Amino acid sequence: MSLVADNKSAVTQTLLDQLQSKSSKVAFMPDAEIISAIRYLEDKGIPNNKHEDYKYCNIEAVLRKEFKSVEQAFNELTNSDIAPLKIDEAINLVVVNGVYSEELSEKMIVKGLTVKSLNELSSTEKALLCSQAKSDTDALIALNTTFSANGLFLQIDKNNIIPMPLHVIYVNSGSANIVTNTRSFINVQANAQATLIESFYNIGSAKVFSNFVGEKFVGENAKLTCHTFQNEGALSYSVNTNQVKINKYSNYSNTTMTLSGELVRNNHNVVLADSNCEAHLNGLFISSGTQQIDNHTLIDHQMPHCESNELYKGIAKDKSAGTFNGKIFVRKDAQKTNAYQSSKNILMSDDATINTKPQLEIYADDVKCSHGTSTGKIDTEALFYLKARGIGEESARKLLLQAFAQELIDKIEIPSLQERVLHLFEKAL
Amino acid sequence: MISIKNLHASIGDKEILRGINLEVKAGEIHAIMGPNGSGKSTLSSVLAGREDYDVTEGEVTFNGKNLLDLSTEDRAREGLFLAFQYPIEIPGVSNINFLRTALNEIRAYHGQEEMAAKDFLALVKEKSKLVELDAKLASRSVNEGFSGGEKKRNEIFQMAMLNPKLAILDETDSGLDIDALRIVATGVNKLKSKDNATIVITHYQRLLDYIVPDFVHILYKGRIVKSGGKELALEMEAKGYDEIKKEFEIAD
Ligand SMILES: Nc1ncnc2c1ncn2[C@@H]1O[C@H](COP(=O)(O)OP(=O)(O)OP(=O)(O)O)[C@@H](O)[C@H]1O
Ligand SMILES: [Mg+2]
């Protein structure tokens, strides 16, 4: 049986056929979601540049060009592959080609912490899957749901504070072109707190199309502090979708650091589902060559007295490109909302481009919202000032770019992660 | 120290410097005065190597080297220092980090090793005292949120740290209160030696009461139209520029 009956798109057709023949059946996803995912894919296909949200990020073209034939030749990884990716002060959990690896993960008994594979979920837990990442909203979510590997489930039980950061290492590795559909579910229950690092790597010499979907729930009065670290390298094409729902009095934050990747598309969507909660989304990228780094955010204020803050910065070198697209909805019940958004970018060459698009839709009347974007060249006055003090062109540029990035790097509260980011950032300058 | 011959500079097709001649020797202090817009800051920018200006004619020799051939940073490394009329703010770059980088790059240029952290901090302490700069300002971002006077003081602090051969002070006195003016001027005098030289650009005699010039030059419409001793400044203060303007009016 072909998944795509009436040939909406040849690319979608080929990809789905290949994946279907090479993937095992996903047993843990709700049947209804898989059905609706397939329908959605049949109807819409994989998005190309005619799709409003993917105007600058033509996924279909990437698949057509780079993933004509998907071998799904997954590599096995060993502890020695993972060791350099670990973070000392954290509990390191490992997901290889989308599959949670208990063997490679650190085993530690921490009160209130549950870590397991998606196919081990109880029926109540299973009912949560897809509740935030609906198949009929986005083709990449639909694709992920249809072919999801046996990913990671992580839960912090109510009233527990996890004393050390949890570090999930998502690593892909193939001996020939692969497509991975990594799925994770993170549930922070009421009054619980955790710090999470999600790192994305690609090991090996094969090209990878990585389609990640993470669902995150932050319960009442809970706190989840996330760091997303992306360093997947030149052979990687990845779409990372985070579907987050936060509750009354909760606090959610995420800082995404993108240091490499041929194509990186981040969708970070947060629903502020109840009153008095706050969401903070931050991002920094530096791109070079022909890389493309896109950050799309959606902040959905549904209830009153909530706050959201967004700060995204990008530095584009050579012929690289970037996008920041920030949607904010303030629904009619969301009175007394404070929503701030800022995107600042530096173009290091005439061939680099960064597109920014703030989109505010406000249906409540008593709200404070502001947004600002700027994209420009490095400040030549500042450059001259530094050079006039004897600082060479190279180091003057580096000083200024570091200064530009510093406020985001400062948001990483885990010292060795901050060091890792700083090191790679300086190298990339 | 520096020898400027027939220097012409323009921006776009507008000629701003129209043949400057100036010779400054080690141990000397020169003052440059002149009406607004006469080209004083342009002269200092061109000497410091700002790329917005095209030098169309003339030459500048700085300690035996062709200054105009050097990059901005190499001019500074050779010992040229410009205290900016409008120091800019650089958020995120700490004064200390900035100065350490500058000092060490200048040292590297001269084949010297990096300065040890301890020695550097001692130097910061010593020199910030010289201009009575609050130690807290040294650790803040370069000029960010500094008051007008603090920015000017910070320029002289940087000068003290980098110990240049030739310092050009572009209206360092403007924006300083009476006490700060005295402190900054005293600092400049303390840095003075027989081996270095200073060019002070100013509109006011009161600075020259403290920093007593050996020569005073009047710049008008891109040329030095009159030179003299320190009494020339007093004369200008008393009479204004009317006579000069009349005498040297050039049809544009
Ligand atoms: N970037 C520029 N573009 C256009 N004109 C400029 C530029 N820089 C300087 N000028 C012009 O050159 C002339 C000289 O300016 P400059 O700043 O050198 O004067 P100044 O003598 O320092 O004046 P002040 O006493 O007001 O500081 C002015 O007419 C000014 O408008
Ligand atoms: Mg001036």
C-alpha cells in the first residue's frame, strides 16, 4: 500500500515509501494520530517554499536534492563515541538515531525522576503522547508521528526538585544517508523543578535528515529551564519542533544555541494555558558557508497575567542565511499580558541574509506588547575605536561579536556547557 | 615626531583639509584652535586612519615612517593616540578586557611578551588614580552609560595605560566640570616627557592655562592660517575669529 494515494507530491511519496519499507511499525503512538498524520501528509505533502511558514526553508527541496534515496543504514554507537559529548555535572541520557539507549545512558536513582522508552508507557502516560504535538497541524510533526523511533520519556514527579541538570544527547549516525524521526516527551508535574540540556549531534560521514519533535509539559507552579545545544555539522539537515504547554504559576525557559548545521529549522511553540505563568525563549546562532538557520517561535497567551520574553540573535557570515519569525497570540481572555520580543542580527558579508518577521495578533485590550528587530553590519564606529587603540581588525571584530552574543551566552547557567558554547562560538567567529 | 606636509583630505567630493602643514617635535605641546567645522576633528581622524576620508595629496611622516601607509591599528601601535571628541559606547566589551587586548597587541607588535595579569591590574590601579577614574568604571563596558565627563576622563585613562608617543586630544576639555578639567589637565601634564608630544584641540583658553602650549595654530577652512606662541590663544579668546574669517574667506 502506498501511503500517498493521489500523488500530492512525488518527494513525499518517495520518502514515505522508503521510510515505510525500512521502519518498523510504531506501536506506541495513538492509532488515531497516525491515521490523521497520514491523511495530513497525503493532503499537504512535505512543505516547500510555497508554504508560508517554510518560505525561506524549502524542506521538500532538501529532501529531493540530498535524500533521494534513504538507506536507513544506522550506525551503532559505543560509550567511547558518547563520552566526549557528555557534560560532567549532569545526568547524561542518550538517544541514538531516535532510539533511547538505556545502555549508553547514565543510571542514577534520583527521587522523583522517571526515564524510559516511549514503548514502555503506561496507558495514562500514553494518553499524553501527541496531546500537544497534533499530527494535523504540521507536516513534519505528522511525519514524525508516523515514523517515530522509540524515543525518550522523562518525568519529574510532583513536588520534586532534581538537583542536577539532565542532559539528553540526541545523536544521529549513519553509514549512508539516513532520516531520523526522534521523539521525546518531558513531563514536569506540579511544583516540580528541573534543568534540562538537549544536545544535538551527528557523528560520521553520512548525511542525516533529522526530524525531531519534543513535547513538554510544565505543570502548575513547576519550573523547567531548558538549554538546546545544536552542533550537528555540515552534513546535517534538521527540523526541531518543540511543542510546549505550561500551566498556572509555572515558569518555562529555553535558550537555543546553534553553532553548526547545514540546515537548521527550529519551531518552538509555547502555549501559556493558564494564568500567572511565564515563558522565556532565547536563541543565538552563528552561521557560515551556505548554512541556513531558522528560528520560528509561537507564543500563545490564552489566559490573563502571563508574561513572555523572547530574545534572538544571529550572526551570518559568507553566503549563509537566517530567519527569525516570531508569532505572538494574545487571546481575548489573556488580559494583563506582558509580551516582549526582540531579534537582533549582524551580517558579516554582503552575501549573507537574515529575514525577520514579528507577527503579533492581539485580541485582548489590556496588554503590554512590544517587539523590535534590527539587522545590520558590524558597527564600524566601534571597530574604528578599537583599532585606534592598537587592536587588530580580527580581534576587534571578535571582541564586538562576543559582546553582541554575551547576554545570550550568560543565560547558560551550567558552567561546562557555557564553556563548550563559548569555545565553539569563538572558533566559528 | 610628526611632520605633516600639504595634507589634503576630502569626503566624497567635499574637500575638508586643504593643505595642512605642521611639524611637531618630541617634548612639544601644540594647541590647535579654530571655528566650528574648520576641520580640526577631520585632521585628527585622518591622522588616526579613519577610512571615511580620502587623502588626495600630501604626506605625513611619523617617527620616520610614512604614517598614511599604516593601518589604523599599526598607527596606534607605533605610538599615535587619539582622544576622541565623541568617545563611543561599546556595550558588552569591558573596559578592562579592551585595554588588556590593546596593550598586549601593542606589546606583541614590539616583540614584547604579554603583560602578566598582576602587573596589568597594578597598572590599571595606578593610572586610574592619575585621572581619578572610579575603579568601578574600569570594569564596566567601554563608555556605556558613562556621563560626558566620565567618557573624557576615560580617554585620558586609556592614554595613560597605552603611553603613546604622540597624543592628539580632540576637545577633551569640553563637557568637563571645573574640577575634572583640572584633574584631566594635571594627568596629561604628568604623562608629559621629553620623548613624547601632545596636540591639544580646544576652543578655550582655560585648558591652556593648565596645559601650556609651546605653539598655537589657528585652523580655518582646512588650512592652518596662523601660528604663534601661547599668547595667540589669549588673543583669539579676546578678539574671536572675525578678523581671521575676513582675511581668509575662501569662496567655496
Ligand atoms: N562624514 C562627513 N560627511 C560629511 N561632511 C563631513 C563629515 N565629517 C566632517 N564633515 C564636514 O567637514 C567639516 C569639518 O568638520 P570637523 O568635524 O573636522 O570640524 P571641527 O573643526 O572639528 O569642528 P568642531 O569645532 O565643531 O568640533 C564640517 O563642515 C563637517 O560638516
Ligand atoms: Mg571637532
